[in-house]
Amino acid sequence: MTIAILPVTSADIDAAARVIAPYAVRTPLLSPSVLNERMGTRIFLKPEMLQRTGSFKFRGAFNKLSSIPIDARGGGVVAFSSGNHAQGVAHAAQLLGMQATIVMPADAPLSKRERTKAYGAEVVLYDRDREDREAISREIADRRGATLVRPYDDPYVIAGQGTVGREIAEDMAALGLVPDIVVAPASGGGLIAGVATAIKARYPHSMVMSGEPEEFDDHARSLRAGKREAHGAKGRTICDALMAAIPGEITFSINSQLLAQGITASDAEVGTAVGFAFRELKLVVEPGGAVGLAALLAGRIDVTGKNVVIVLSGGNVDADLFARLIG
């Protein structure tokens, strides 16, 4: 297959790695024996809940905000997010001395709203079912002369998230191993696009897969159709971080060329994975961050004889929901 020129390259990810290096955590690559024995192969976990703000989102947010010219930072930044991008932008703005305004759904987990405020951001709530978060954010940005920081459809954000894949590639190379399969959660697709770009640059034969909740599987549908398709799901999923209706335009231009397939897990399977991570791995993973692990444990991936890397994308989960899931 001939791959067209991509909007984000491995060189962009290398540049992002240099920008974020003084601030971001270089999270480890774990290979728990209990998981290897259960799956009968080598499984590696990339625990991004150990990142600043408790998710991978800090990487892309800091890279994007750092790209804003000094003379354009006075108006601050505006972002829209259910929580993890919100915290990433708020903390990046705090470190760079910028004002952040975050438009968040009123039903976002309380812990995510409170942490966003704790980083010094102004939080503006909206109704997820009746209001357009992007329109609200754009109006605020225009009125204040602020920079709008999109959660995924931005080359600087994608490149920042791609440092997750860059670290995976480096760590696997150091072990003398090839990552045969790499799975990362997908909402708008920024993380998986960045990871796929970094992995495929070094390991062109690796299979990179997006992980999504059942019914909220717009990436899986779009990959099968060869074009962007909305999932059309009604209601909610416990994976509150993975509820984007349709893949981003920029992200899908990358993912449509680099991803092998999309896989899914049910809310029940995700809950089981969250409990497994807590009891067996001693890791706190939020539901959206555990969807790849859930698909793995549910047998949705053929891992026979493969080195498999699963990105655990975050650990920002409300205490009451977490208690129910691990119970």
C-alpha cells in the first residue's frame, strides 16, 4: 500500500519530544508476569496514568501551547473537553503562565472538573445533549482573543501524543523486541494517530489498532468503510473519555492509512479490566484508559506468539465509580 504524505511525521514527534522533555514524565513500559502468564505471550503496558495530570493529554497540550508565539499568549487559551484534555491544557497553561478557559460537559466526572479548576483554569459547563461545545468555545475565544486548543484535530497535539509511541518504540528496541501489535484507546483519534505515526516509522510491519467502547466505535466503522462515519450511539458509556461522535478529519487522514483495524470492548468487559488492573497490577486505570486491556482480556485480539503493547491512557476516575468497578 502506498502511503500519502501525512500531516504529522516522525520528525514532528521528535521535535515534540524535545519540547516536552523538561516537563513530561517518560512513563515506563511494564511487562507484568501475571498478565504474560494469563495471555501466554509477552504483554507490555504503557501506564499513562503516571503522566502529569493523570493522562497522556498533557503531552499534546504542552506541545501545542508551547507553539503559540509569545506575543499571542496574552489572550490565553480555550479548550473543550470531558476532562483529560481539560486538565492537560489547564496544567500546561499554568506552567507557561497563560490563562485557560475550559468548556466541559455538566455531566463530566466531578474529579475531572475539580482537578481542572485546581490547575487555575476557568471552567464553563454546557449540556452535552443540547449544546455545541465547539461553538461555545469558539465564541469565547473570538471574544477574548484567545487561542482555541482542539483536543485532537491539531498537528501539534497529535505530535505531542505521538511521543507515547516514540517511547514505546525506543523501549522495545532497547529490549531487542519488535512490537507486533500496539493498541491505544481512540476518541477523536489524536493519541492513536500519533502512536501509529511513531510506531510505523520504526516498525513498518507492526499492527496498530484503535480501542473503543462497543457502539461508540466510530473508528472501527470508519476504517471498515474507508471514510469517516459517526457511531450514532445513544446514551452513555462508562468510558466517558471516548465518546467523540466521529473521527477527526486530520486524525483520520492518518489513521485510515496506518491502522490495521479497530477493536471494541463492552462496558462490562471494561469494568472487569479496571478491576483486574487494580487487583492484579496495582494500577488505577479509568474506564476509557482500560479499553485496550479489556479487549485483550476478553480475547478480542489474536496475540499468539506476538509481542503486544497496550496503552493505558489515563487514571482519572471518580472514586465512587471506581469503587463499584473494583467491587
